[in-house]
Amino acid sequence: MRLLRHRSDEGVTRVIAALDGSAGFVAGVQDIATLAEQAIAQGLGLGATVEQRGIEGAVDLEKELAAGRLLAPIAAQEGSRVTLSGTGLTHLGSAEGRDRMHRAAAAGEKLTDSMRMFLEGVDGGKPAVGEIGQQPEWFYKGDGSHLVGPGADLQMPDFARDGGEEPELAGIYLIGPDGTPWRLGFCLANEFSDHVTERHNYLWLAHSKLRQAALGAELLVGELPDEIRGTSRILRDDATAWEGPFLTGEANMSHTIANLEHHHFKYSLFRRPGDLHIHFFGTATLSFADGFETRPGDVFEIKAAPFTLPLRNRLVRADPLAVAVRSL
């Protein structure tokens, strides 16, 4: 089952449930987070809660996406209660590009820090059930104000040196009343980073990640397929300027999803009841690793089954903003 958030031309939001080629509105629910809260309170799964409420009418998802009426599945109405974070070097092809970026800075070493971390993940990122595996790289991306939906612009700051796509999956979580993290599902995502800034000095990784991120319209409910294959493209002037395969799922990863989740939610700070978390699981596909340079106006496109809708976002640069600190 896939859940989507819809906003009518009059500004009314509703939840769409899609299953087996059909889609309709979930009766009496305005957003997915509220539906999840009801499911937790009743001790039911999201699928059972949708079935309990019932489906109304029929929806053409492609038509609604084209009309701009499909939003990111999670609203950012209370931005500070939404945490965006992620883990890198989690995919079996992800170390090569990162290692090339940092090799010059570590020319005297046999392995860069990136490659060592990646190999530690390969060795210990998939522990047996009930065991704790190697902790991954982790980074903070911002709060809910950094989140955009399908069709929206991805804005790089005026001081950014690059605006590069990172096609990924993101897990969506709600912290229950007792502090239990509940996974609502998975979305296609563009984690979006400044790779030129990161390449200058690996210690600037934190700066490079403080950027917006985009979520696809569909929240995939339930377990993730072991292998997901798709395509990442960059369109320039309506033509394909760069294209690469998008591979994810645990068959293509050096960590299990459960291990990545454990090392995020082991911190009590991230188990505050009522908070929402969007956690990006990493990628092995970057146009930057191929030497491609993005520019404002480029459109990022990510497609991958079992998601049926693409995620497209246009790259723009923000206007310069003067920042001054005053003393009181």
C-alpha cells in the first residue's frame, strides 16, 4: 500500500491510499501523521486503519501529480518537531566516489577515512537479529523547514558552491506517546548536497549537508523490497544531460535498515513523543562523481519501482542575504 497527501485547488488536504492499481481518498483524514497517531492509539497498522476508515471515490495519481496537487507525505507545519538526518557510505558502490573525492587529502595513507568507514560497515553493518552492528556515518540536515515535495524547487543558498542530487530512500518515523519510534514507511528522496564544499575538506561535510531535501509523493507502507532498481536523471533544456542507475534496498547496501535505525534512535534526543523524523539511507549514484556540473534550471528526476510516480525538482539558487549579528 502507498499513502499520499493531496491538496485541492481550494486548499483542502486529504490522504490518498493506493493499492493494486487503484487509488481513493481515506475517509475523514486530512494528513498521514494524524492517521498514524490514530493507528498507534488503536494498536493497529496503517493498512488496517485505512481499511477501518474506508476509501472514497477514485483518484488519477498521474493527473494529480501533473496538476501539482500531490505534496510531500509529511507536512512541516511545525518545523522544529521534524528532524531531517541521514547516513552515508551505506551502499556497496558508495565508497568509490567518496574515496576519489578525498584521496588527494590523504595521499600518504593507504586508506582514506571514508574507505575505512565503508569497510567497517561491510564487515559489521549487517548483524544477526538481536545484535548491534557497526555504527554508520551520520549527519544532520535540518528541520521541517528544509523539506520540499514533488515538483517544488530545490534551493541552494547563494553561498553554495554546488547543488547536487543524491537519489535515495528515506524512512519516515513518528515517535509514539511512550517514546517508541514507529516507522510509517519509505519515500523516494533527493537528499541534495554541496559536493564541492565537502570535497574541499571532509570536515566540511556538516556544512555541505545543511540543505533542503525533497520527498516523493508516495509513502510505501510495510517492509522494503530487498532490491530496488531505478534511474536518476538530470534534465537540461528538456533533454537528458546526465543519467545513471539508482540501486538501493538491502541487497545493495552494506548496512541493514534496522542497524541504521538503531544507531539513529539510540539517542534519547530523537525519541521525543510527537516528533517526526525523516532519515535518508544513502546512495551510490552521484552525477558529481562522474564530473558533471549542475546549474540552476536543471531538473532532477528519480524513478524506481515499486514507486509508481517520479520525483522531479528544479534546481534554483537563492538570492544573496546579508546576515548580521547584533549585540544587546
